[in-house]
Amino acid sequence: ECQELCVKSWQGSPLADPEHAYLKRKGISGYLLHGYKDSLMVPMYQGDSMSGMQFIAPDGSKTFKTGSKLKGSMYLLTGKNKSVLCEGFATAASIQQATGYIVYIAFNAGNLVEVAKQFNFDFIAADNDHHTEGNPGLTKAQEAAKLCGAKVVYPMGIKGTDFNDLHCERGIEAVRGYDMKYYESITIGFLIVFLVLASVAVARLTQIKDEAVRMREADEAIQI
């Protein structure tokens, strides 16, 4: 059976070569991935049971071992404080490296929803598939977020689509810019600006009202 073979392959394989071409090109660590021939092995789990295996070749092409159960499967990179859900390993590695958060890997956009049914997340880090009609990465992330109460974040203004692309194009600090604290500070900043503008508007309306009252009183004085 596929699952038994995956367990045996995982247990009998070495840790991935840190100089693996895919890891080097993506600027990420292999964390605790294993290696099989020239590919990286990303295990898939449902609960505590291994449900399949993804293989990532040096050129970045990805395949699943025949018989792998994708629906509802995930893999996680350990961390602390906040939890994030995303699609692929490279994206997860960049986010974990930037934030130190727990990052769950759903393997593709469609499976985000299935994993979101099982856990609550602080963030869903969406692929911004702006080159693809309907933007499936963002659409599925928004759908998943409704199930688990997460905030959706996604990279903007880059050639690529995901947070590893952001990492590669602009550096790890750009990924850290999407950290929860930064997100909250932006949200609070907008709130402060709104409150300031609202108070200014109220003050101006009060001034206009007072001026109108004075003008009316002046008109009445003239008439008398």
C-alpha cells in the first residue's frame, strides 16, 4: 500500500542535501525534509498517519507518489506564536524563516479549504495568481479563510505569485513585512487616521453650524 511504502521510504532515507539545487535557488533551508535520489521528499499527513509523499525535483517540478491521499493532507514546519496556512513547501519555508511562525503546507490551492476545515489559523498566505484567470490561489484562500477565521495575506507588485517569489525578488525582509505585528500596525494605523479625520470633520461641522447660528442671529438683529 502507498502509505506503508511512504513510511518505509521516509524512514530509510537521509536528510535532504542542504546544497540541493531547488533549495539554493529558492533561498531556503530544507528543514527536516529527506532526499530520494535527486529529489526532495515532502511527507503528507492526515492526523498522525503518513498519507502520501510529494517529490520536488531540482528543477522545481513536483509529483506525488501514486496512491497518495491529497485531500485533507498537510505537512507543517514547526514554530511558535501564530499559525499560517499556505500552498507549497518553498512558500512555507520563506514564511517560517521570516516570522518563526508555525506554517502548514496544503500542497495546492484546492486543498487549502480541506485543511482549513480541520484547524484554525491566524493567516492564510495565498498565492496571488494574477497571471491566471480567476486567480485561483487567492480565491481558494479567501474561501478557506471563511472556514477558520483567518486573515488572508498575499504578495503584491511582484513578477511571481507567492511569498517565496517575494523572498527571491525582494529579500526575506519583504516577507517579514507581512508579519502579523506589521499587519496589525497597518490596521491600527488606518483606524487612527480614520478617527483623526472623523474628529476633524466633526469639528468642521460644528464650526459651520456655529457660523450659521451667528449669521441667523445677525440677520434677525438687522430685521429688528
